[in-house]
Amino acid sequence: MTNKKCVAMLLAGGQGSRLGVLTGKLAKPAVPYGGKYRIIDFPLSNCINSGIDTVGILTQYKPLELNDYIGSGKPWDLDRSNGGVHILPPYQGQKGGDWYKGTANAIYQNLGFIERYNPKFVIVLSGDHIYKMDYSKMINQHQNSGSACTISVMQVPYDEASRFGIMNTNPDDTIYEFEEKPKEPKSNLASMGIYVFSFDKLKKYLIEDENNKNSSNDFGKDVIPAMLNNGEKLMVYRFTDYWKDVGTVDSLWDANLDLLNPKIHLNLSDPNWKIYSRTSALPPHHITDSAKVENSLITEGCFVSGKIDYSILYENVRIEEGATVEYSLVMPGAVVKKGAVVKYSIIAENVTVEENASVGEEPYYNNADEWGIAVVGEGLTIGKGAKVGAKQMITENVKEGEII
Amino acid sequence: MRANAVSAVIFSNSNDIALKELTENRSMSSLPFGGRYRLIDFALSNLSNAGISDIGIITKENYRSLMDHVGSGLYWDLDRKRGGLRIIPPFITGESQLNGFADISKRAAEFVSRLNSEYVIVCESGTVANFDIGAFIAYHIEKDADITLFYRKAECADKFKNTIKFDIKNGKIVGAVKANRSSESGNYSLGTAIFKKSVFLNFAEFSKSKKSEDAFLTLISENKNNYRIYGFEHKGFAAVIDSRKSFFESNMKLFSEDVRKDLFNKERPVFTKTRDDMPTRYGIFSDVKESLVADGCIIEGTVKNSVLFRGVRVHKGAKVENSILMQGVEVGENAVVRYVVADKNSVITANTPIKGTKHKAFIVKKNQVL
């Protein structure tokens, strides 16, 4: 095995419970995004574009669809004889085995995998964010500064800072304190969950963390504070481009519709930094004579005969004549039949919205808290003429004429 | 049947001359079709979907774009350790170049004779169809045929330039003539045949002595009594690209949902090289009707009755009607494009009107700026 400068470890075991029914059958990193992508395409494409060709994917929750999607890693050019992509589920050893107890424990259990490549650095990534980032710049900064760990951060508005893990820094960007969701934030540098470690330090602290019975084996809660207490040099890496956490229904919807916002530059087919995905073999989409399409993204395999505005249609979606889709995401294989109306909704894979049914509502501006994006779970049917209100999370078929 | 019992050869330059504006820099097999495909995708996918992976592509000239497209055969699942896709470039031997099946068979024979297959499928590359090759092979074996050929029953509305018309009695092909712009209804060849390997090698030998372009036609007429030659009817959609007109019209036929359902059959998908484009973006002023659009386009103008390949850009106020715009074509603001086939990466600049006619589409050449 040749040595690698940097190995990436991608934490993809998260359930993503705040996405509710959207992660009922699949792990969060496998959630579809942007018409033809899945969330995990972003860290994987960033890796290969940054020159990192060895990636361990740590899976745990509902891995079937994710494993299938990753396959040999070919779509990301990560099918390598030396390196490449490796799925790393929890395993049994001679002394027994265990589920991954926390993010740090997941990496700890796979130190053997990392050691095969004898890397100088390890980059720890998560599968919950939409962003294009050149990790090699971050690794360079880490190397040049001689840090033990470098954590990428974004400036967030102070009034939102208490939702994030916040890095409190000295003027030279070294970190003196990490606070998880502070009530009164001292800084607005939010951790993006991307860590570069020098491998020797990572190994040392992971072993110590594993031996500490009181630890919850989490990078943010345990490992980073332990390193700070021991006086290790930790630095922030400042990132200023587009980055969005897609951990909630609203943020997933937002991050998708950001692709339609001309003020946001998120070009996923930029030849210098393409986002790759596994695609099925589908013909171009067909827009018929009765269709009206504006300000939307539509991908291959779709059939569009209705009215589409400000929406994203994923592969093989069928919108029949007289149907309307506005401000919505319609995921692969879903069908919206004649006269049905879908507004401010996320329609998951293979859902059927029957004739004249309606899903979702326009925002109630006078009662904003009661309003939200409606979500229909994978494979469900919304019966003829049924009505699903705003903010509903549909987990079972809705009968004809039913009002929810 | 054991793996690799059937091998295949594809002739990549069929009818190149018929479409010379579009095949100047490429072979017929790499001619773009249907918004994101190249003609060879249909033959490769048909073979791959039937589990055939020992495939040789016989090239003649201008095969750089073909090699670029097929690469190692990955997208058709043909990058194999055992067998797989091989491109067979011409030998420079000083012999005069042979055409048609004579040329195929000569080089194909060398390729095939090294394989362990018992049957050989020969495909021309101008045919657009989703063939059930599995059923075709089964029929060939069931009839204990020496040669079986795909054909379709076509109505008199179709006019074929170079296609062969079969005379079929009780399933057997008892005669063949060149259709020669015939407009009669009948049984027309779809340029795809299966041979017993020994028969194929004999045929190759036979073709060497025939200078004719239609060694295959000659073979049938001269040997119909020596060989068991059967026809196998393809009942689904099929188009044979042998002229500018058939190229244009066959693309437009894809607007029919029934045609698409048949050609892009879910059980037997048509594979092609992927480009990793974003989905197509429709702008605020876009007005698109009855069109096929591949990924990666940005549409801000009007598009009607047209086929847009990947990465096409239609700017504000531009009007595109009854046209085929290949990969990376750009139509500038307020340009008007009617009955046009615009080849890859060509540009129609702002305010320029380019118009062909219903009977003769205007062809904008690759990289041309108008």
C-alpha cells in the first residue's frame, strides 16, 4: 500500500431524525438533493476535486441504499486499486464488537483502516452539508501552521450563533475554547463539522478518549476539548463560500431552492469543480404543448405537461396536464396527476398525488409559526381530492377526499 | 447458454456519406441522437442488455470521437476482464479499402476467430431501436438457422435510401433487393444479423472476393438455397438513419410518449456516457413547448418542437423552433432558429435569424459561429 498524504473519513451513520419521514428508509447522506444528486455527492466530489482519493465512509443507520449508491465509487472516480472509497460499517472483533458509540469512536474503531495508508493527515467530514470546498487549501493551512487540528468555520449572524458549535479564537485564529450551542456566544465562528488532524495526534487522542469511561466519544464534546486542555495548537480555517446544513425539512427545502436563486452562485456543473453523482440511464425530459415551466430545475426522465414554477423535479417525475407544482421539490419517480396542486412541499420518492388532490399551502404571513413545508413520505399515495395542509408530515397513505 | 457464447461486431461507419455535413469529423456511430445519445449507444445497449460483452467495433475513419465516447465501455458495463469492448482500427495493408459488410467481415473474421463464441451478431450503426437480442438469439437457435436478420414491416410512407428489402416466406428470407428509395410497404432490414460462427467465417471469406458494397445482399441472393436464412421481426419503434431527412424526422419522432416508452424501455435501458451536468435550468422568461431537453441546459427564451442536447444555452428573447441543437450550442438573445440542425458547440449570435425548411433543415457545422 503506498502512503497517502491525507485520508478522508466521512461520517455517514447519522439518522437525520429531524428530516422525519424523508430519512425513514435511508441514511441522511443518501437523501436526494438538487434534482439528481444526493447529499453525500458533495463531500465525495469535494474529496476527489481536492486530490483526496482515499475515503472511508462510516455507515451505521439504514446503510442499504447508501451502500448501493456508493458501489465501487466509480461515479466519483474513487474506484482505485490503491485507495479509493471503502464502506466501513461497525464490525465484530475477537473481543466482540459494538455499534459506533459516537463520532470519535467510529473513527477509533477504524484506525486500522487509516494506518494501512500511513497518512500525515486525516480529514473528518460529515454527510449533512451542501458546499463546494477545496480541502487541499485547508490541509495546506494546517500543515503550514503546524497545528494538531484545524477546524473549518463559517461566520454566522450572532443571533443564530447559539444554534451552532462556536469556536472562540485568539487574534491569530488559534482556538482557545469550543462551546457547543452557547446561550451567549462570544464569537460567531460556527464549526462546519470539518476537521483536519495530524494523524499522530488524532490517534493519540482517540486512544485516550476510548480509555476515558466518562467520554461520550464525540469529536465536538470530548476530543476537541481534551486537545485544548492539553495545550495543543488548534486553528480555525475560515470558509466564506456557500455552505448549508440540510439537517431539517426547512433547510433542505431552502438549500434546494437556493439553486434557483440567481444571487447564489452554486454551479454544480462548473468544469473546475463538478459535483458528481450516480445517475441512471434516462432519456431527456419531455415538456409537452400544455406545459408551462418557469424558474425551475428539471432533470432527465421527467414528463411535464402541467405548470411548474420555482420548483425542482428529480428524475422520472411525471406532472400531468392541469397539475400545478410551485415552490416544491418533487423527488425521483413521483407522479402528480391531473388537476392536483403541490405548493411549498417536499414530495418524496415514488409518491403519487392523485387527481385534484392538494399538498401544502402558501405561507401564512400573519401566523408564521403555524406554517411550514409539507412533506409526503416515500411511496405514499395522496388520494383523489384529498387535501394536505401546511407543515404536515405524511407517513401513511391519505384516503380519497380526506383532509389533513 | 454459457457466458460469451455470443460475440458481436459493430460497423461504425455505415452510411457515413449520406450525412456528410454531420459526419465530416465523426463516424456514423458517434452521430448525436435524441438529446443525449450517440447512435452506437443503441447497438451497445442492446447487446449489453442481452448479456453480450465480447464486442468489437470495426472502424474506418474519423473514429476519434467514437473512441472518446465509448472509452473502455464502462457506461454500457462493457469494461470487462473477460471479453469486453474492443475497437478494431483499420490495418494499412496496401489493399484497396473495402466497404460495407465486406470490410466488416474481413477484419471481424480475424477478431471473431480468436473468440470462443458459437454465434456472431453483426450490427450496422445507423439503426435506432431497442431490440430484444435475447429473443433474437433464442429464435436463431430454435430455427437452427445459419443466419437470422432483424427486419420490420414498414408502411409506404417511409422512404429508404440504402436499406435492403427482404422477401420472406414462412419465416425464411428467400430474396433480398436494395430498396433504392422505394416507397412500397414491405419487410425492411434493420442492419442487424446473427450468424453461426462457422457461417460467419465462410461469409467473410466469400465477401473478400466481392468488391460490391453489398456483399451481404449478394450473400443472400447467391446463397439463399445453401443457407438457412431467417427473418426476425422487430415490432417496436425503429429508425434507420441514412439521410439528413431521416435523421431530422427520427429525432422528432421521440416527442411521442409511446415511441419513448418503447425505445427507452425500462427493462432494457439505453446507456450512454455521462457528463455530470446539473439539471436543466428554466429561467423566469422561458417558454418551452413540445420539446425534449437533456440536462445542463439554461433556457431563458422560447423553444418549440425541438430537441436540445446537453449544455445548450438559449438566451432571452431567442426563438428556437423545429430544430435540433447539439451539445453546447448557444443561441444568442433574440436570435431566431427554425428548421436547423446545429452541431456541437456552434453559436448562433444575438439577433441572427437562421432558417431551414421543413424539407431541408439548415445545418450549422461543429464549432461554427453564425
